[in-house]
Amino acid sequence: MAISFSKHQAYWLCQIFGWGTFVLYEIVNYLGLGFFSWKNALLIGMAAPLGMGFTHAYRAVLLRWRLLEMPFTRMALLALTAVFGLSVLLFSGLTIVAWAVEGSANWASITPNYVFMSVLNWSRYIFVWVLIYHLYGLMERINRTQVERLSYENQLKNVELQNLKAQLNPHFLFNALNSVKALTHSDPKRAGDAVMLLSDLLRYSLNYEKQTLVTLADELAVTRDYLALEKIRFNQRLEYSLDIEPAAEKWLIPPVLLVTLAENAIKHGIAQLVQGGVVHIRAHLKEGKLQIEVCNTGHYAPQPGRQGIGLANIRRRLDMLFGGKAFFDLNNNIEQNTVTAAVQIPAL
């Protein structure tokens, strides 16, 4: 079973382990050099709690005044100053302990050279502690900055996705209402049937704004309603078919993706032809990805700088949701007089 520690517990474990290792290393070193004495062992043993106390106080100052947030150069200067200051404190504390053990203060031994070399000796260990803690603080700051940046970018993406869906909703419904309007005077009965289908489309449009992704099965249901609505409007001028692999129906796709492709095929393809044409929708899985093809009779002649709302919306949403892993393309087949919109969506 994995053991987990809080940051506070991990800090104290590192303190105890680090200073404990220091004491063990120094005692083994004294034994190896033949300089071991109980007085030296006592001083080394006292160095651990003193070092732990001084470094912990330094850590408290860093956290209290948020000094780890300062620019790198200033933080480096602070770290070097801290190494010197903590080394002086540790030397002073151990000197007092040594005098207490001896029972008297030996001021004659406190020469400038002795003080300098002693402080330099202790600075080796203090430097390691300060370096590790400052690097830890720096990495935490970098990670926090990255998390905040990703969170901010995610919020922006969510806002943009909502805006894109809000943009698409009136565009799609406006075109659907035009289909009903065209039948109002010419064929009231068929217009009534169209209104029933339109109500289902309205219900779906209200629900999909709350979702980022829907199953292909849900999208197919509303696409069938839309095609049935347009079939009422165009009558013999529109024929359509769907070839859907059952396993593909569980795949997640952006809402109104398939409806938008069908709408684009009818508006820019079938509606432009006097004799009408056919819309064929195919969806299947290939190499772990969903392949969607919407093929319609007609010819696609894009105008530079004037891409339709629906197609631009599809491209942007696919890019935002799948990070460039999705694929969308629109191609003409001149020999067969057809246009094919192809979409490839990876699994999430």
C-alpha cells in the first residue's frame, strides 16, 4: 500500500533525514581519521538540532514575507546572504555549547582566521540546505504558474466554445425556419409536419448548449429530423441516405457538427441545383478514429476570405476540443459532380 505524506510532513522528514545523515557522516569521518572524541560527538550531535532550528526559522521568514516570489537574481543574492548568516549563527551556537561543556569561555581561541574557517566549514552544509529549498520553491512557483496559465487558457477556451455555440444556434435555426416559411403558403399540411420536426430541433438546440460533446447517436437523431424537414421542403429534389456503423454511434463529437455538415450540403449543394440531388452520410471507425463523410451532389467553389459561419465554426471547435488531432476537409469530385466533407475525430 502506497504511503502518502502532506507537504508539512514531507518537510520535517527531509529535515530529520538530512541533518541525521550529516551527524552520521561526521562521526564516521572522525572515526576514520582517528579524531573521534565524545566532546566532538556531542558538538556534532548538537549541530543537528541547532541547524534544524535556524533553517526552520529561515523557512518561516521566507514563507511569511513571500520571499520565494521575488525575481531570480534577488532571490539568489538572498540565498547567498542566508548561507553566510545561518553559518555564523550555527558557529556561534556551537561555540557557546562547547564553552558550556568546558565550563569556561576561551576567548583567546576566537581569532579572525578561526572564525572565518569555521564559518566556511559550516557553510558547506547550510549551502546545500538553502540551495535545495530555494530550488524547491522555484520549481513550485514554475508549476503554479503553469497550472494558473493552463487554468486561464481553459477558461478562455470554455468561453470561446460557448460563444461559438451561441453563434451557431441562431444561424442554424434561422435556416430551419426559412424551410418552414417556404411551405406556409404553398402546402399548409406539409408546413404543419415541418413545424413538428422543427420543435424537435429547437429542443435539441436548447440542450446542446449545455454540453461540450454528445454521442454520434444523439447527433444522428436530430440530423434525421433535419433531413426529414428539408425533404418536406424540397420534395423530389432531395434524396438522402445514412450508412452508420453501429460501433461508431457511441463516439463523442461536438454537438451540431453533423447537422451543420448536412445543412451546408443542402444549402450550398442541393438548393443550388434545379434538378436537386442526393446527400449521403457515412460514419465508421478506422484505426481508432471516427470517420464521418457527408457527400452531396453539386460543386463547392470557395471564395477567399468568405468562409461560411458553419464551416469556420466546425474548424475552430475541432481545433479547440482535440488540439489539432482532429481533421476536417472539403473536396470536390469533378467527375462525379459531388462534394465531400470529411471529418476525422480521435477518441478522448
